[in-house]
Amino acid sequence: MMQSIYITTHSLALNNMADADIVIEPDLAHIGASEFHRAPEMLELGEEATRETLPEITSKLGEL
């Protein structure tokens, strides 16, 4: 049951990202869906992924 929910959620997320100019995806594969206590680590990984993507974001903003 949970796996079908994950698959559906993943499919919806992929559809929502299809039209995005930039998608920031931190590597969270090693963190389980219920490991809320690891939120600080997830935030740090998100910040790191954002810093790595900043040149692309700046470039896209320059195109506007």
C-alpha cells in the first residue's frame, strides 16, 4: 500500500517538474520518508544543492 502511494507521489512530482526551468534535487536517497529527526541534515543538503545550482539560476535570470 505504501509503495503504491510513493509511486503515485513520485509520478505527480515528475509531472509537476516537467515544465520547470530549473529543478534543485538534493541527494536524499539515504534518508527514509519517516526520518523527520534528520530534518537539519536535509536542510543542509538542500542548501548545498542550491549553492551548486546558483550559476544556472543566475544565468536564467539574466535571460529575462
